[in-house]
Amino acid sequence: MLVGGTGVGLVAPDLNLLLSELAPDGRHGRVISGLVTAVFFGQFLSPPALRRLVRRTDLAAAFTWTRGAPAAGAVRPWPVSPPA
């Protein structure tokens, strides 16, 4: 929790600033509220989404798997096609 909280604490202000700079005039509130909604929606959906993994393994293994997946993605990012 300490590592995750520190990471979110360092990223959230920068992400808020970036999104508010990219948002068109008059849309700042909607863009920032969308970010907050996405964060809380992810926190709400994570327990049901990981329920099967926790049942098949145990809680410690589920934490290990969910820690390893983003790390693997950071090492080898998914190929993304450029926007058309």
C-alpha cells in the first residue's frame, strides 16, 4: 500500500495537470471528473474482477500476479497502431 500510494500520489497531480492542459476550453471539469471516475471505477471493479484468481490461488499469489502483469507490460509494451 505504501508503494502504490506513493506512486499514485506522484502521478495524480501530473496527470491532472496534463489532462487540464490538453482539454479544450470549457471542458476542464468534465475531463478531470472523468479521470476521477475512472480511478474510483477501477477500485470498485477490482475485487469482482480478481475474485476468480483469488479462488484459484490464494490472496498472496493474486497480489504477485497483479504485480507482475503491469511490470511485464512495462518491460515489453503492447504494440499500438498510430491514430488515423
